[in-house]
Amino acid sequence: MNFPRAYGAFVLLSASIVSALPKRQSAPSNFTFSTVGTVPGAVNLENLAVRHNGDVLVTSIRSNTLFQVSSSRNTTASEVVQIPDVTGLTGIVELEKDVFYVAGTNLTGSSSSPGSNGVWRVDLRNSSIDGNGCVVQVITLSQVADLLSTQLINGLSSLAPNDTSHLLFSDSVAGSVSILDVETGLLEVVVKDPTMNIVSGGLSVGVNGIKTYGDRLFFTSLDQHLFASASISLSTGHATGPVVPIVNITGSADDFALSRDGRTAFISLNGGNAILEVDIASKSSRYIGSPLLESISSVALSGSRDQFKSESLYISGAIVVDNTTTIGGLFKAQPCFGVGCAVQGI
């Protein structure tokens, strides 16, 4: 979750790689970073989802508008739809092609107003893009559920690859993960563990980003500086085993992406000028930094691969336009190879 700049007083990392993972064949040695587009209608970006056409949907905790950034032209974002009765949007997940679910809330500081959390379905199957990159035609918006007992809805994830009826969401204040039936609106807490809790002296944000791969639920716990996983049932979402820590993290671990093979996680470090690349099997990690990544919240796979079958990353965050003002920014991390390849921000 991308907090106001007052929360960003963390140790800034240099633009060099701090440590290295064991080398895998065709693994990128570094990344180059560039700005894909900006969102002037939001002071920061929170989460993101890549559409099948390559364009990127982005949310902001400071706006109730779902935006779209073109992947093929460096332009400002277009507005897709406004979510009613909330002031900000957090998680987003796609359960079937061009059918997305978005979490919304009324956020004050790092807590939400009681009874303000909800999930909405955004159906883009009949929408199209005009020559200026704007979304046109019919967009169907409907509320799936009012989450009256939820304290702060944050990350969203699918439960299983072919399950279009259920999603998981994190409650960052309650320290839990719940399952939501998007057809009936029924929900149930399925994972609750001490590693997901907020801690005294922290930012009052526990479990944050969540993703599933196979029968494992992966999550970041921001206050506890932890990336961990637990085995779950793919039919009920309930934990079937204990939480297993993977790495401890220096900095504030926010949302993340998993590689297609489930071997690597790319975690955004809010306020840290870096993403953290984690080798899940070896429980090792390295920091990959750029000046562009001063205030980032989430990472997603781009959907396109190079000749080495390495995939680029999209990263949501903010761009400083003067000493006091920020706007939403979408960045791209492009893998590069060889001794002369350097991490850099463009």
C-alpha cells in the first residue's frame, strides 16, 4: 500500500545490486527501468493488473477512479470507471478474461472508515480502445459485496487458475485472509496467523500483498518485514499447513508478483528505491534499485518475453513533479544480460 510521503522515510537503497542469487541459465543479470506513463488524476498508484491486450489497469488509494495506461504509447492515463461511495482503491484481480474485481475503501492515514470496504466487478468484455488510448463503449460495473466486518481490505488474489467464482483478500489491520464468493457475496476468514498481524511501532499494516501458486498462498507482512507462504485448500481456501517464512526484508514489503514458474517473487519496497527479487526455493534475495522507484507499491508481469524467455515487469508508484507534488507513475523493468549490463533508471 502506497502511503503519503510522510511515511516514506525509509533507508534509500543505491541503484546497484546489493547481493546476487545463484545464477540460473538465461537469468537476467540486471534490469533497466523506464517510465511507461503517468496518471495526473492520482497522487500515487497502488495496484495494477495487465490486460490481455497489454494495457495496464491501475488503482490509487487517493482516487476512486480505475485508470488504464497504454503499454504502447507514453501518454497520460485514461479513466475507465469511477467506483461509487469510496475514496480510494486497493487491490485488483482478473478472474476471467477482461472481468476484473476491484477493492475499494475510505482511507484515513493507514486505516479505513468502518463499513466502507467493498469489492466491485468491472466487466470490460464489451469495451474497446480508441485512437487516443481511451476506453470506450459499454463498461459494466456492479458491487459484489459490502464487507462490513473488514477493517482494511488490501490485496486481492485468485484462489485457483480456473476458479472464476472465488477470490481471496487480505485484511491488513485484522491480520487475516478471507475468501469471497463473487456470485453470492458470502465471505469467510480462511487464514489467520500471528505473522500477519500489525505490530506496535509499525505502520499498522500487517498482511499486505497476496498471491496463490498451486496450493500455496504467498504473502507479504509489511509491519513484520516478512515474505512467507502457507499451504491452502484450492476448494475452500483454508490453510492446510503452517506459515513458512521465506525471507526477512529490510524495508516495507508491499505487493508483489510471482514468476510464471512460481520460483521467483518480485516484491515492491515502499519508500526503498528498489524491488526485492526472491528465489523462493533457496530463500535468498537481492535488491534491484533505481531512482525511479522511490515510492512504489506493486509489481506485475508484463506478459511479453524476450529471446531469453525472460519477462519484463510493470511497477506502480509515484513521480515527483516538484519538491512537494507527486502524480501516479507506471514504470517498466526490462531484463538485460551480460557483463556490461547495468541497472539504471531512464
